[in-house]
Amino acid sequence: MNFLRGVMGGPSAGPQPSGADTIQKLCDRVASSTLLDDRRDAVRALKSLSKKYRLEVGIQAMEHLIHVLQTDRSDSEIIGYALDTLYNVISNDLEEEEQEENSAKQVDDLGSQFTEIFIKQQENVTLLLTLVEEFDFHVRWPGVKLLTSLLKQQGPQVQQIILVSPMGVSRLMDLLADSREVIRNDGVLLLQQLTKSNAAIQKIVAFENAFERLLDIITEEGNSDGGIVVEDCLLLLQNLLKNNNSNQNFFKEGSYIQRMKPWFEVGDDNCGWSAQKVTNLHLMLQLVRVLVSPTNPPGATSSCQKAMFHCGLLQQLCTILMATGVPADILTETINTVSEVIRGCQTNQDYFASVNAPSNPPRPAIVVLLMSMVNERQPFVLRCAVLYCFQCFLYKNQKGQGEIVSTLLPSTIDATGNSVSAGQLLCGGLFSTDSLSNWCAAVALAHALQENATLKEQLLRVQLATSIGNPPVSLLQQCTNILSQGDKIDRRGSKVQTRVGLLMLLCTWLSNCSIAVTHFLHNPANVPFLTGQIAENLGEEEQLVQGLCALLLGISIYYNDNSLENYRKEKLKQLIEKRIGRENFIEKLGFISKHELYSRAAQKPQPSFSSPDQMMFDHEFTKLVKELEGVISKAIYKSSEEDKKEEEVKKTLEQHDNIVTHYKKVIREQDQELEELKQQINTLTSQNEQLQATVTQQVSQIQQHKDQYNLLKVQLGKDTQHHNSHGDTLQMNGIQTEEVSKLKEELEEWKNKHELLQGQLKEKDSVIEKLSSSQLEMGTTEQASQISKFSGLEHNNELQKELEMLRSQIQLQSAEISKLQMENQKLQAMNATADPVLGDSGATAATSSELEGRLEQEIKELKSEVKALCEEKESLKQQLDSSSSTVAILQDEKSKLQREVAESKKEQDDLLVLLADQDQKISALKTKLKDLGVPVEDEDDTESGDQGDEDEDGDEEEQDENAVVCYHEN
């Protein structure tokens, strides 16, 4: 400890040791001390010296510090000191004083060299990853900073070590979930360095749920209003998504695009934007552009564009575009972002065309943007952004191209002049005195004609009024006039720029349009002007104009239909041969592709120029030059015979194209007919399904009725089977003793009932006699009762009521008596024909009549049920007939149902036959009972039959047994 006090600056009598000596002693102390406290103090001292004596500490102490990290992991304090010391040695983040003393190159070399020494042993990086997993703040935070510094110094090497380390990237992803903001924020910086230019690590980080965590952090920090943490998260997101198609697809499919919409919700008050907010919003816009960049695969870009429209992100960007008070750089980047979101996507382009600026009266956003493009007071970067937006709006958008060109046609120009159209703004910029406006308007108009031959022909109709009193001239003629007077007109900016813009417009206009070539050649001054420009020997600036004139003349030859006698292909070639020379012409044509600005414009669609003087070429025009340069060179050297053959081939191809077009039209008409037929089929199918459902319902109802009918038939069959089985038993086996006893019991029951009826009949006879006598008495005493009123009115009323009741009873009983008398007559008739062996014929007749009454009642019930079934059958038949008449398709079903109804009718006829058979069997059963001689008592009809009843019981049993024996013998 005394030694450390001396090292740390305590008073001493001798000379002070140098820094190198002190560091050496401290390193020895770290290496040799057995006490942890001594080693900890020595490492703390090295940490304090590491900033001032970076080189010495790095050379002498690095090995000892790494050993401490390996052996003293149980003590978080010494581990933290060691990590801080290594960070000070390796990091290049020095203080200002040290930056003044040391050059930047030396500092970079020193940090890189120490990093190389540290990572030479890959175990050191693995050890550092293990320490980063520790939750202790004094270990984790220095470890994160040290690992970040290593990645800054030797990024690819450290990335490879972490990539091959087990769970290396996953350990670092846990830093984003740390509740301590310092570690979480430094973890974001660490992942920024880790994911730079390494697609494999980018994929791992993305699939470790990085998008979700980073977007959560951005939301927690306040989106665009957040601090520098939001900026760091956005930079990390850019690293993960830029040029990584896999992560872009994962970002889109994870519905993370929808979570970007709140970033661009800007309030009405846009004054006083902080620098951090501007930076954050700028990075957010760049992140959107990463997802829809033209360099991405077309399918991925298109899906992201559609997702941005459906979630409302494009609408939000257009709101910022039309808002007031937005900073210029944010507005410029927003225009560029909207451009790439709508580029090549018809839905987004249509929406953008419908956006109006909040002005009075409202104007389309395209018109407002074009006003900024042709306004020379606007910033150069903003004008370039508007041009890019207009180009993206017209890219693969024939509908938008037609709308722009239609604003130039005579039939659609607003005669009142109240509103300014896009076409008028383009013409105004094309003929203004500002060269940059000329170039931008020419390029914009060329994009309106790109790959659209119909609009190229329509644009020939545009007429311009140059001055009062002079006849109007065509737009094509006016462009050539300005081109030929280029040096005579006083312009602001580069005169070459205006001529280049007009030549690009004319080349685009005339390419693949023979009618436009004919109009161009019809002006006798155009060809001499072009040949004169090409033949002259001008400076380097004019060489570009010469090359474009050669290209325009070559287009006039290649797309010439020989309709003008003086400017046929062969004559133009002879003119080039005489005045220019073929080799010279091809050399001048090659000036275009050899120009530096041409190569720069061919790299990407967005026009990005450092100054207005560099705006010479458009990206789409470079594609046209690449396509035409070779074919024009070949066309110049072709003979007339080869031209004739080529024309014949072209005619053949045109005929073939006409045939193909005709068949396409036929196919299109057939497709329409097929669609109509499909619709009809769908309609008929739906109707058929409805009818099928109706038939199914009716069939189910019919089946229910059939089931009810079968159930009734089964019940009737059981009753019939009961009677049939009883008769069959008698015929096959004779009358058994049990069956005879049953018959006796039934006869006893009928006897009892007969006695009851006889008693009731006697009572009713007596009542009738009483009533008749009372009526006579009432008739004789009526006058007396009227004279002698003292007998009382109340008694008379009661007698009258009783008389009415008796009369009603007499009527009912007389009806019953008549019924019983009829039954008695039937029984007497049966008794007259009965066998005398049966004994008492009255009782037998009563019993038989009762059985017949029951059978008749059951038969009536069965007949009523059969009648009901017949009625149901008729109703079902009517329903079936009405349903079958609705559609002819169901005729088969109807015939089946009719057959079923016929079968049911047959079954009913069989049932009636069965009932008739039953009646016969019942009558046969009665006859057999009579023939069997079963004894029957005489008590039911006469009173004399009551005597001697008991004496005859034994004789009746003997007669029963004899009857049975006789039956068997028979």
C-alpha cells in the first residue's frame, strides 16, 4: 500500500519515477500480488494512467489485464477496472488536448494495432461476450463499450469471431431488453457496429426480434420528437434493411410497416422544429425509401408499396407534402420518398393524382409541384426532387401520361385561363429564359411520351401562339426553332443545357414513331441544321450537342417510312456520306456514351447533381441511347437492297402484328362472352340450388307422410294379425282349454253388459210409464192450477223445469230405445236361424251383436284413417305437381314421386281387401263358436232362464269337453 501511495503522487524524498517505470511496477504488482485487494488497487491505478500513457499501458499491461479477466471473475470491481483500462487503450475517443497533440492517423493506427493484438486470441472475444452477459452494471457496461470499440477498429474480423461463437449474437440481443437505459442505448450502438455490411449477422439480429424491440424503443422515446436514442435505433434499422431482401420481406410480413405511420403524424403548428427532430424525421423518411428503393427486386418493392397505401402511410406522407412550415430539407426528402412509394404502382399513382393542395381554389398536388420545378427561385435540390417525383408518377403509368398530354391538346385547354394546367406549366418552363427550367420541362415532357406511340402522335396536334398576329406553330416546330436559335437567345445558366434538354425531348419523341419523323423532316431547315452541327469542329462542351444531333439524325433515318421523296433513307445516308462521313458520324455519335455525366446518370433513376451545370442526362434517356446506338450504326452502313429487305420484313411483321391484334380482339370478345356465360351459369346454378332445396324439402315432407302412413298400416296389421292368428289357432290346433276359458270370460262380460242394458231398459220403461201418467195428470190439472193460484207460483215453476228435463230425457231415451229395439230385432232374426244346441239364443245374439258393434266401430275408424290418408295423398300429389311444373329439369323426380303415389294407392286397395277378409274371418269365427256347442246361459233375455242355472253347470262342462273331443275327431 505504501508503494501505491508513492505511485499515486504521495510525498517522497527521492526523485519521482517516470510513467513507464510506474506502469511497469503496477503490472508487476498485478502479476505477483496474492491478495485481491492489492491487485484491485494496481488495476485501478493502471486505469487512471491509461488515458495519459495509452501506449505504455497498452504495451505492458494488456496481457496482465486479460489474465485478470480470466482469473478474477468473482470480483466485479476489478473486472470493471480492467475492462475500462482496455477500453481506454483501444478506443480512439480521446480528449481534445490529446487530439491536438497526436495526429488522427497515428491515433487510428494505435487503436487498430491494440485491437489486432487483443483479437489475435479469439478466446479473448469469447471471454468478453461471456462478461457482457453479467447483470452487474460495473461489468456489463464497460464490456459493451469495449466490444463496440473493437468492432469500430477491426469490424469484419470481430464480426466473424462473434458469428462463429455459440449464441454470440443472441447474447448481445439481450442488451436491448436491459431496464437500464445507459446499457440499452450503448447496446444499440454496439449492434450498429455489429451489423455493418454483414448480411448473415443482419438476418440473425432480425430474427432475434430486433424489429419489435427497436420499434418499441422508438415509440417509448416519442417517435420523431425523441432524442438521440431514436436516431440510433433508426440507424440500426437502416443497417438491418438496406440491401437485405430477406429482412425487408420479414419486416413487411411482420406488419411492421403499419407501425411506421405514427412517425409522420405532424401537427398543424410546424414552427420551431428542433435539430434532433429534423434528423429523426430525415432518417425515418430514408428508412421508408430503403423499403421501396428502385434497386430492390420489383416484387418486393411492389408489395411494400401496396402495404404503405393500405395502412395509410402514403396518405400521411402526402399530408406532410402539402403542409406549411415544414423545413426545406424535410420537404425535399418527403418528395423523394413519395416519389419512390408511387413509382410503378398504379394504385399509388392514381391516389397521388387525386391529392389536392389546401389552396383556394384547390389545385392538384402535381400542378403545385410543377410550379416549384419551373420556378428558378426555388432551391436546386427541391427542383430536382420535384422532377424525380414527376418522373416516378409517369413511370409505367399510361393513364397519367395521357392526362398530362391531354392538358396540352386544343380540346381540353381551359379557355378562361382561371386555372393553370400541368401542360401549360411544362410549356412555360420549356420556353422560359432559365436554362434549368428548360432542361427540367423537356425531361418531364419526354417522360410523358415514354414508350407511348399514341401520345407521340397526339402531341403533334399541339399548336402554340408565338406572338400576336402571327399564325400558330406546332410544338415540334417551336422546339426545333429554339434549338436552331440557341446561341442568339439570352439565357440564365448554361446554353448547352437548354439544347441538350430539347434534343433529348426530340429524340424521345421521334423514336419508334414514323409519323413524328415525317413531321420533323417536313421542315426543310431541320436536316441542314443537324448536318451542320455534326460536321463542325467545336469545343468539348459542344461535343455533347454534336453527339445528340447525330443521334437525332440517326433516329430520323432508322424510323423513316420513306413517305417524303426528298428525305428517303437512301438520300439521307448519301447526305451523311458527302457532308459528314460515316466514320465521323459514328465517332460523333459515340460522344454521348463516353461522357462522364452520361455514366453518372445511368447509375440510378433519381437525378442527383451537386450543381445545376451537371444536369445533362436523364436516366431513362441513357437507356434509349444504349438501345439505339448500335442499331443506328448498323443502319448507316446498310445498302438500299438491305433496306428494302428490312422494309419487307417490317411489313411482314406489321401484318403479323395486325393478325395478332385481330386475334387478340377476338379473344377479348370471347373472354367477355365467356364472362357473361359464366354469370348466366352462376345465376342458373343458384336457381337450381334453390329449386333443389325446395324439392328436397317437399321430398322430406312426403317421406314424413309415408312414415305416418306406414306406422298406421303396421298398427292395423297387428290388429288383423291378432284376429287371423286366433282363427288359425282354432283351425290348426283346435280350441285349447285356455282359449275356451277366455271365450267364456268374454261371454260373461257380454252377459253382464246385457243384464245392465236390460235393467236400464226396464228402468226407462218404468220412467216412460210414469211420465206418460204424469202428463195425463198434468193435462187434467192445468185448468185447476190456473184457477187455484194459492198452490204457489214457485211450485209451478219447479214442475215446469222438471217437465222440460223429463221431456229431454224422454227424447234421448226414446232414441236409445229405438236403437236397442233395432239391435233386438237383429238378434231375434239371428236366433231364428241359430242351432238349438247352443241353448240360450238370446244371450248369444246379444254377445254377437256387441262384437259386431265393436268391429263395425273399428272398421269405421280405419276407414276414416284411410280417408285421411287419401286426402293427404291427394294434397301431396298436388304439391308435387305444382313444384314439378316450375322447371323441366325436375320431371324425373316428379315421375318417381307419381310412381310412389301409385304404389301407395295399390297398398291402400290391398288394405281394403285385407279388411274384407277380416270381416269374413270374424263371421267364420262366430259360426265356429256356434258349431262347437259352447254352452251359454239363458238369463240375458228371459226371466225363466234364471232358474236351474246352477244345476246345468256340470252338464255344460261335460258338453264342453265332449265338444272338444268331437272337434279333434272331426
